[in-house]
Amino acid sequence: MKGGDLAIMNNGSLKRGFARASIVLSCFGLVCMWIPLIFARSDWALLIILGTIAILCALMIKYLKLRCPFCGFGGLMPQWSKNDTYHCPKCGKLIHWE
Ligand SMILES: [Zn+2]
């Protein structure tokens, strides 16, 4: 899919709900993965699996839902709060976070 199609689809703006979901999921995933390492508990594999799944979900949201509406660049930093000064690192266009 080309960047132009994406811009038409979402009016050139990104949903902050998706950004927040991806931030929360990745934080949750990192905590789940670090706890067993910090306490050196190998029997907490379930936490690591849970953490991995959470991070994978966060990455999926990030790459599927948080692409630049103009050029389709998938490496944008999810913005938690309304930020109208964030520019796409690739094409330099202003990204509007709904
Ligand atoms: Zn861009």
C-alpha cells in the first residue's frame, strides 16, 4: 500500500489510542520479561512468554496502525499526549495525532 492511500484512509492523522495501547503493551511486556531476570527465577517462564506476546502485539500495532500517513514510514515514535510538533523522521511532514 502506498503512503497516499493511507493518507486518504485516515485523513493524514494517527489515532493516539493505538499509540497509547502500543506504549502500555510494550511497558507491560518489558516489565514481565525483566522481573524473572532480576529475581533470577527460571520457573517464571510464563511471565516471559506473556511479556513476549505483549511486545509482539505492541510492535504489530506500531507497524500496522502507526505508519506515517504520507510516506508509510513505520518507525514513528508513538506519542502519548497530543503532539502537533512531531514530524515524520523520513519525509519530514507534520504528523497529527488525533
Ligand atoms: Zn513520512
